[in-house]
Amino acid sequence: MCLLPPSSSLLQYLCNMYNRPAALAPEEVLLQRGIEFARKAWWVGLRADQRAAQQLREIRFEFPQLSRDVVEVFCGETVVVAKALCELVEPSPLRPKHGFLTFQCRQLFTARDGAAKPKELRRLGGFLERLFRDHVVETEGLCVLPGRRVWSVQVSVTVVNDDGNVRDAAQWATMAVLRHLRRPELTIRGDQIVVHPPHERDPVPLALHYCPVSCSFAVPPPAPAALPTGAAAAGAGPLRMLVDPTATETAAAACVVVTAINAEGMVCALERTEGCDVPWETVQECIAVATTLTPAIAALMEEAMREHEARRKETLRSQFLWAQKRLGVGRKDDGEPKATDDNAPAKAMKTES
């Protein structure tokens, strides 16, 4: 007689009997299938989502109606929200002439992500800090009164949905919110600081040295000696790099190269994640492609900021007119508008005479 284990462990018993691994979860099976399919497509010069190797997904920048300190960036299915806060605080005793620029990154829990990714979030925060602090925003320029008051700029980045290329989306959102942020106007009288509200004086933007835009590239693993069937029909060789990788492409890649280019075409940052070594020719190709894509992304950012500013002014104007009509400002008791006449005082003096 052969005694079988309980039904709950029957699958594991059979796998051990035939020296086969246990079955994976459905999500893991789909991920493995997606990785295998993506790599085979790369080896024949194609991408799983039918994009070209140097083609970005659809990018959108959205701002709330009246707020300048919140921006939402959409890169395909990846959604990142950045919020900035600027306030006057006391400086550090060790650096009395320097302000503060801090970054906080977090990710929402979703069924697809499963669990938080603290390691990736710490890397994302470190990347933003290295790129922006003392290069884009100089902390010494945030000083108002040495040893008394400095500006503290806090940027909170929230990953709403992760479908790959979160680092670029977070960098674009941070750059957009810092460019669109306005701090209150100040008046310094001796040791006193007067903070003017927006209705007294227009807020002023932050002083930014340059505006870098990052682009991430997935480097595929080396192609096998014998290419899969269909490579000859495709008529293209294996891909060497892919811009804007999705979550599946990031998992299938050997490593990811991140470059940041400013408006002048200068390289501001160049990083590589853990993985294989990247030839210098591939790095140069990534820099060249990023240089061509950066102006388009910066133009989308500029256009979104202009449209938001126009909507904001129109909304404020409509609210002012509504309040004016509600309070009856500039109207007679019978509801008719008051007639304004610049020569009214002269006419009154002529009548009295």
C-alpha cells in the first residue's frame, strides 16, 4: 500500500518525486512569460508593445485648477504625483547660510504591486537628491537671513501606478513642480521679515540653475548564437537599447542606463543600475538619443504650464466677477450699473456756482 500525502501537498509531492519545481503563482507565471516574450522580440529587433526602440509612450502633464504646487505626470500607464511645499524655517546650526531641499518618495499599495518597494524608493530619492540639490536648486540661495530664517523646499513624490520608468516620471514631475512653484514675496527691514500674501504682491519663482530632463534606457541581454525562428523574416538585428521601458521590459533587461540632459545639451547625470557591463558605444548612443528626446519632453512641460496659468487666471477672474456681482459692487440700489463720469466733480462745481 502506498500512502499519499494530503491533497493540499499533493502537487508538491509530485514535483519532488519527478524533481520538478513547484508551480508558480499566476502573477509570476505571467511575468515570466512576458519576460521571455520581450527578450525574444528584442533579439529579432522588435518590442512587445510595437514601439520603436527610440519611441516614448504618451506623456502628459496635468496641474490642478488653482494650485501651482501639485503636478501629475502620466507616462503610458505609469502615474506619478509630485507636490512641493515652501516655508520659512530656522537654519541648521552647522550651515546657517543654507536652506533645505528634501525629497520624500512613497508608493501606493495596489494589487498589482503586491508590496511596497522600500529599496527602489530609497534609490529614487537618492537620485532626485543628487540631481537637484546644489545643482538645480542651490541651498545657499534659499537663505533669507543668515542664522535666522531660510526657505525649506520639500518635494513629496507619490507613485500612484508603476508600469515601468518610474524614475523618469518622478524626475519630470519634480522638475515641473519646481519650475511652476511660487514662493511669497518678502520685505526685509533690519532683522524683521515681512511676508506678503499673494493679493498684495505676486509670488516669485524659485531660482533654478538649469532644467535637466532624464531618459532611461533598458539594455537587453546578449542574444544567443542561434536566433529564434523568425529573425530572418523580421529583417532586423538585435536591439542594443530601448528608451522608456515598461515594467516587464525593465524586469527582462540586463540593466538600465539613466541619463539626464539639460536644455543646452549638457549631460547632468549618468547612472547604471545593477546588472551587466555596458559598452561605451551603447552609452554614447543613449546620450545621443536622450539629447534628441529632451527638447520634446521640455516642450510638453512648458505647454502644460502655460495652459494651466491661462486657466488659473481665467478662473480667478470669473470668481472675482461672481463675487463682485454677488456683493453688488459698482451697482445702484435698483440693480442698474453706476455711471462713471470723470468730469463729475467739475460739473458739481459749475452747478453750485
